[in-house]
Amino acid sequence: MGIEIEAEGTGRISDDTMIELDNNQVRATADGSLRNGIEFITSPISAASLSEHGCWKPIAKALKEMRATDNSVRTSTHVHLNMRDRTFLDVTTMAVVYWSLEQTLLRLCDKFRRGNMFALSITDSQTMLDFITNAFNSDQMPNLSNNEHKYSSFNFVPLSRYGTVEIRIMHGLTDVDKVIDWALLCNAIRVLANGFADPSEVMAVKPSDLLDRFMSLLHSENYWKFRLKEIDPTYSLALSREIMEAWAGPKSKKFWQESGNKTYARPLVDRTLEMPEMDFKYAEEPFTTVDIREDI
């Protein structure tokens, strides 16, 4: 997986910390969409080694030095999940698992993430519903590189470039332990989806049972698991009705059951950077930093 952390602050990142970030393959870039903001982008990290990865110490140090502010309405935390070895049917099944949990997960986020135009939920984005239902009603792969869907909280667009899907729902986090636990939660969605053959199997499970299965995959000490225990599961009726009607269509049955399993969700263009001992390749070019060390 790859993780992007957006942060705003008023302090200065030291030269030594910038070197530490670079040595641990963390790209720190100025972000024009933020106010005095920086985005930290990790190299690919496996879920098994996520907690112990060397990137977290310099990221935490940089966030402290820049005096990163909590709960900015402009910052967010994005998690990319590797789907290169999965079919598009697998990816869509995972999306339905995510959407089935989305309204519950949204309640873990700050209130301003609801209806956020840069992380639209399935209930707020008719274009995403149309994207999926049209895919199920057609006999060809959908256009994965269409930027119209870039700001959905479950973003398909990176599939065509990196072979990943991106979960964008979470607000900006400045506590690296919470970032780690959130990334592991996102990975648990992928693991949960592995147990379903297609979207219809997901939709047949009661929301409370799906949430129970999901929570069983989270470590007992996961920060977000404690929060989830306090939330009653909610469900999107629009998701259930529109997607299931499309899935039940004759074209869907023919195309997705016969050829969908053979259509892999790999990038349309090879943008691989050779990086040894990584599960998948995430960046186009070597990890470099920009000069963001001046006082801001």
C-alpha cells in the first residue's frame, strides 16, 4: 500500500528531517491546494511490515516541526491499495464492500468530510453510481482513467496509472499511530472482499453481520476498532437498489461471469520504478523532495 498525508502548519522542517524523509523514501511536496501545506507520500509498504517501517519516525518528526494543525477542512489522508493481481470484478466487489461500510466509516471522520467535494461518498455521487451501473450494463471494460471520478471517496482512477485503488474518506491525520491503524483498516476492507465472489454475495449479508466480519479482521488495539464499537451500522439503500438491479441484468451475467474474471486491473501504461523488495511499484520517478524548509 501507499499512503498520502496532507498537513498544514506554521513551522519549519529542519534540514536533518528532510534528509531522514528522503532516506526512508518519503516524498514531501508543497501542496497548492492547502494553506502552507505539505503532502507526505510514502513508498510502497506491505501491510505486514507497515507498523515497523522506518518512514514513520521522520514523518512524525516533520509534522511536529511544522506544527501541523489538527482538523483542517482542507487536509485529508489517502490510502492506495495494490490491486494489480486482481480482476476488475474483484475490484468492483471490494468497492461494494467499501460502499456497504462507507456510511459507518464516515462517522469515524470529522463532520466536514460528509459531502466533501474531494471525497464524495456513494450517496453523494450520482456519477459514481452511474459509473458502476453502466459498467454492469455493458459488455466492455469501463474507462478507468476518467478523472470525473477522481474525487470519489473510493477512487478507481489510479487503477489505470498505478494499479491501485484509493480510499480518500479520512480527514487529515497528524498522529502517525492513527495513520497506521487507518491504513490497516483500509487493508482489512480488501481482505474482507476476498471472501466474496461478486457484489451479489456482499449485498446478501446483513449490514451488522458485515461490520462484525470486518471488525474481526482488525487488531484488538486498533484505534479505529474502538471507535467502531460505539457506532451502529448504517447502510446505503441507493447502493443496494441501483447496483443490484444493474448486476442482475443479462449483459452483466454474461460479461462479468464469463470474462470479468479474466480481465485484470493492471495499469494501462507501465509506469514502474524499480524499487527492490517492494510488493508493487507505486511511483513514476525517483523519490525527491522540494525545498519546503523555509519558514512558512
